[in-house]
Amino acid sequence: MKKHFALILLFALAASHNTKAQQKATQSVADILSWIGTHFEVAKVSTIVSFSSQSVDYANEKFMTSITYQGCNVAITQVDTNRYDKVDTGEYDYTLVQTGTATLDLSKGLPDEIAAGKGSDGQPPAHVILKFAQPFAWHQEQHFSAHPVPQDVVDDFNVKIVEIDFNSLDLANQQAKAWRNAIVACGGKSAAGGPGTHE
């Protein structure tokens, strides 16, 4: 009886240790994402999701950008509001609000493919590029405040790359490291299939 009790106690201790380890790992992801969110000082000009076939006019695109997360699921939302009047349009006064949301599963991220870099002339000071093994959803909406102007548009894309622009290369490097750690903590693998580096 004592032997069985000892085995049960040992099993209970092992289960408790595993639960605490899992909670610690989950908390670690939450802590990393909390830091990312707290230091998410993106450049006033930010692409967030970059399409290889599309160029961006950085002089005219000014976004309000935010990040939310639950577990290893992260949403990055950008909102761009532009006001047009008759002087600009020749016909109508209206406001155009463009909202885009990237929904990311960090377990599909490629930690070894994360890169921070300096922006070239005419672009934001620095950027972080995140790549994913599987496409993620990019939901985009355009809403106009008055008609008859172009009709509202809703589009959904599947893309594999996120580009986030930052105000300095130092912050971009810190963010790249944090995103890499979060992806590894969520089980993200390198392109070769092995675990990435978790610092």
C-alpha cells in the first residue's frame, strides 16, 4: 500500500511539475507578446503587410497601428483615415477609412527567417520582416463616408510575409529578437524543420 501511495505521489508531483512547466511556457509567450505590444512604436508610416507585387506610396500612407493577442494568436490592425474635399476630388466631400488586419498563428512562424533592416531613402527608418510557413489571413476593408463615391470594398488575402516599420533600427532589432523568441516559444520551426534559436 505504501509503495502504491509513493508511486501515486510521485506521479502527482510529476504531473504538477509538467503543469507548472506548461504554465511557465505559456506565461513566457504572454510576457514576450506583452513586451512587443508595449514597445510597438511603429513608424507613422507603416506597411504592416507587404505584397511583393504592390508598391506603397510612403509619403501618403499614414496608419494607426495596434496589436492584440491571445495565446499564440496575434492580430495586427492598421487603420488609415483620409479626408477628401471638393478641392481634392472636384466633386464630393468624403472620408475614406481603410482597415487591415493580419491574423497570425505564431506556431507557423519561421524564426530563422525573421530579419530587421534599415529602410532605404524615402522609406521608414527601419523594418522587421516576419515569414510564415503557411499563409495567414489579411482582411482589408475600405469604407467611404458619402456616396456617390466608390463603393465600400472588403477583400481577403492569404499571404506569408508581414513587414512592420519602426522608428529606429535599434527598436527593429529588439522587436525582431522578441518576435523570434515568441515564435520559438509557440513551437515555430525553422525552414529546415528544426527548432529555431530561443534566446
